[in-house]
Amino acid sequence: MTADSVATGGVSRVGILYGQGSALYTVGRYQEALQRFAEVVSMCPDHYEAWTLQGFSLTADKQYQAAIASFDHALDLNPKYFLAWHGKGHALANLRQFEEAVIYLRRAVRLNPKDHEAWYNLGTALNQLCQYEEALGSFKRSLHINAKDHRAWHNQAIALCGLHAYEQALTTLDHALSLKPNSHYIWSQRGTVLIHLGQYGKAIHCFQVSLTHQVENPNAWYGLARAYAKQGDLDMTLKHLYRTFVLSPYVYRVMAQMDSHFDGLCDHPRFQALIDAGP
């Protein structure tokens, strides 16, 4: 069935449903968007744009495997559709399949170098692969197109940290905070950078500000524990490490056992008791 065969009043039923689905996706009503896109592709199976937006809606709904299948349909119909390459790369990154994600995202930005979101997603995937130099290049391309994306500034700072360029990372995070001053994860990353710079008091302040924006943020509690450990304050280290383990009992407990920031305290019986207590 073609779009024209279901036309009503000069506007096709397919067109109406696709427009509704697009609008619902934009405002975050993903389940309703998926209903519209499902109707579109049932009536017009060669509608590669609908298969693509269905894939993005499925990704937003954390249905990553179904999203990849939808993007594959779109690419079968139009192998040069940059947004489908972008979407599949993004879904693969959410599945932590970063090497494959990079392949699709690189193709996306080759097909459309003006897609700042694809450059951003490429940079974040490259960060996960510790390919920091190339990640920096991706974030620069993203920010050249959209300089107000605080996420790109934040992730550019993560790449700079990976390269041990901490002073530059700090400046980058300050710019990110000028765009998004209430971002708990930017404040937390700023605290982490300050620990690397040996500025523990300032780091503590950053983590405390982070917690005012998101109190159930184990990364900030863990950052406080690390900063207090570097100051040799056992009581405050254990207090904040305990809070970290309450919020995230598995990941951070393993991290703490390997973290050199705790080297000065790790042999203390109270530290070992907390680590050994288990969830």
C-alpha cells in the first residue's frame, strides 16, 4: 500500500502518522511515537525515515536490539541515509559495543558532516575506547556546529583527562558549567580533575555542590572519599565511602580495592572492615 492510497484531504494518512510520531518522539513520549511509526511502516514498508525514527524511539526506550533491527531495515532501503547509520551506532554504544558503534558513527559523519549529535556520539564512543586524541577531534567538530552543547564540553574534558591535560580539562569544565551550572556530573568531574591537580579542598567543594543537585550520586560520594583519603582523614573517608556503597554496593567496592587514592589508608583495620563487609 502506498502513502497516496490512504490520502485524506490532500494529506496522506502516512504523512499524518509520521508527523505525529516525530512530534511525540521530540517531546519524549516514546511509546506513543512507536505506535505511530508501527502504523506507518505497516502501511508503507519502504518508509526508511519512519524505520529510522522508530529505531531512535526504541533506543530511547532502551529496546536496543529492536532498535538495531529497525535501523537495519532503514539501511536496506537506503544505504546512504546518514541518520540510520548514526542511530545504529548510538544503539550499539548503548549496548557497550563501542568498536562496532564507532564504525557506524564514522560512516554517519562522513555522509553528513553537519550532524553535531553524531560527532558527539562518536566522541563519547571513542572515549570509551580510550582513543582520546580522536575523541577530542570529534568533540571539536561537534562544538564547531553547536557550541552550546554542555555535554560535548563535559566529554571533551574527559578526553583531556585521559591525556592528563588536567589544567585544560578544568578550563573546559568551567565553560560547561557556564552553560549548565546545575549539572551534578559536571561538578563531579571538576572535583575529580582537582584531585588530580592536588587541590583537595577545592575538589571537596565541587563534590558537595554536585550533591546539592543530585544527592543520590555515588560518583560524588566516592569523589569525596578519595579527596579526604588524600588528606589522610580516615573518619571522613570511611563516612563517604560507606555512603557510596549504600548507593552502589558492587561497582565502587571493587574500585576502592584497586584505587591508589586510598593507598595511605588501605591497610587500616577500619578501612579493611568496610571493604570486606560486602553488600
